[in-house]
Amino acid sequence: MGSHVWRPLYIAVALIVLVLIARTFLVPEDFGVHERGYMYGMHRKGNENEWKAVTVKYRTASYCKECHADKVESLSRTPHGIINCENCHGPALNHPDDPPTLTIDRSRALCLRCHAALTTPTSGRANIVGINPDTHNPGAECSLCHDPHNPISRSHSDEQARLSQK
Amino acid sequence: MNRRDFLKNSITVIAGLAVPLSALELINPRKLLAEKPDGSRVRWAFLVDTQACVGCGFCVKACKTENEIPHETNITRTWVERYVVTKKGKTYVDSPKGARDGFTTDRIDLNEEGLQEINKDDVEKAFFVPKLCNQCENPACVQVCPVGATYQTPDGVVLVDRKHCIGCAYCIMACPYAVRSFHPEYKTAEKCTFCYHRITKGMKTACVDACPFGARKIGNLRDPDDPVTKTIMSGRIGVLKEQYGTKPQVYYIGLSKEVK
């Protein structure tokens, strides 16, 4: 057989070798088939730790309790005690170092998440006190009249005040 | 019956009998509870109580902040759907901005078709269904990845390697639950990680911690004393799109036939 048959073969072999050499440099060492097998487990193992290293922003009430034990305790005795502090006060991150103060969400929209009256007869929403946002003091901040840390007492005393005026 | 038909029918019957019962079984959480030879002592599973959900959307807001998903984009790793079924049997589903700001009106958001008013007296049932990645035991999204960028960890969570993902979006198409999206900043596939950085530190996911009503719970299927595992093993639960064979690991209490 003449060399014109072999020459393209040499090129092909050279290309394969080149790809294999490039592969050893480009593919990370921990890339391969891991615990979940060929179909589900082929990946770069180091990526698992990259996901584990994501910063935790919401530290939960147990973290708030370290300094604000009185608030956490008093809130826990009200119907709003089921709400995590950070839902309204924002993620704690490394507070009080960073950020030194948290931004409290006092907006009407926050309260309406639960307290806008909806027609949802077969969900837990039906058991929550709801208002019509278009007619119930539109534009006013809810905390002007209602204490989010003690929703029962303030609204109750308001109700009594209104009754005594009549 | 001639001889040809007799042979045909016999072969069909024999083939039918040959299918083992186990092949027809769609999902069995007990199998996952039994420890696998790979030695992992953890298999994360999620429990959603649709009876408890009130559609406040605190979970969606917390998830977006915790996982650094741009607040103003429409992509979200978890979302809440509202189902309104009328007495005439028509079902309306909406999830404005993934319920990032909760549900505050009775009008149904039908996107380009505008807002739909529904007469209160016509409502047969209405409820909320939180959705998130099902962390399937047989994840279709992982099978289709051409570059090994998405994978399942030994404890059952499906993750995306942002350094290896080429953004072909094949996995986004493959997911039957549409939980994957495209991250506008990283230009890679984006999905719920069960807050891998939190659960591996002994914390709960951001959405579980944000839920005031206990509608979301996470547990370890390989721990028989885990309250979530106990509920799942009771068998009084459902999963989404069971017929796809992906073996989803997000279990639902109070699932309705309208939910897809």
C-alpha cells in the first residue's frame, strides 16, 4: 500500500493523541463517575463543596434569640409567633457585625400576603382574618393601628374603644 | 379461532404474565429508606402540606434572597400556584411572579389574557400548591446533560456545576415539572438545591424556615424516626406526575386531581 493511504491515518492518530493530551490538562482530576453511577453521578466532585460554601443569609429565630431573647419570647406567645423574625426584619446574615442594622419591612404589602381576604374555602387561608385592601384604610401603613408583635391586644383594645364611643 | 390467532393471543398472554409486578410499581418510598450499597446514610425528601399553605409567598421571597436569584426577574427556584375550581368544573391556575409577593387579590392572573374575575359563589374549591424541585430518584434532567454538569449527590440532591454548564438548556426541556430555569447572570441552568449549604450544616431550607404554617418540611428518608419520613411511610401522600417514572421525592398532603 502506498504512503497516500497511511498519511491521513497518521494525521488521525496524531489528532487523537493531541486530544488525549489536551484532555489531561483541561479535565479536572476529580471529574468522573461518582456514587450515583454513570447515569446520574458523572460530575466534578469539588462542585459539591462549592454548593455547600454558599453563604447562609437567613439565620432563623434561634440566632435572633442569642441577643433578643425577650422579643422572641414575647412574640412567641402571640398568634404572630409562628412567623420567623427574618420574614419582616430581613435576613440577619452576620448582624450585628454586618449589617449593623436590619431593614424592617413595614409595608402594607407584607401584611396583605396573609391578611388580604381571598375566596379560598378549601385552604388554610380561610381561617385567617382578612380585609379588603381597597376599602380598609387604603394607603395607610398597617402598623399605625396594629402592633405586628402583638396583633391581638391592640386590635382588641381598638374594638373596645370603638364600642365605647357608640 | 384459527391457528395463527391462537398463537398470537397465546404469545400476548404469556408476555403479559412475564412482566413482574415490580415493573408496574410506580413509586415506593420504602425502597429508598433501605440503605443502599453506596453507604449514604442520608436521602433528603420534602413534604408539602397543601391544606396548610395560605399563599403568603414568604417561601418564594426567602428562597430568592437566600440563593441570590435577582429579585426582579421572573425566574424562581420555588413558586406557589393557586388553583380555583368553579362549580361548573373549570380550573383556573395562576402564580403571579411565582407568588413572590403572595396572593393579595381574588382576580386570577392569566398573563396576556389579563385578570379574570370569578364570582365568589361559583367557587367550588380554591387552594395553594407550593412547587419546587422534586429531587427525583431517576432525574431526567441529569440523564440528558451532554457535559456532566448536572448530577445527583449521594444524598439525593440534583445540583448544577456552573463551571461546566454550557447553557444548552437541554435539562430545562427534559424536566417534566418545569422547575429548571436559566440564570440571567451566570448563563447556566438554575434549579432548587434543597438549600444544600443549609441542610448539610444541620439547618432547614430557607423556604421551610420562612413558612409560618408548617406547610413545607424537609426530612431524611433513611432515618425511620424522622417525623417527615414517618408521614411519608404512612402512605397517605401523593407525588406529582408519578406516571413519568422519575420517582419524585417531594411528597404532597392533600393533593387534588386538578393539580399537575
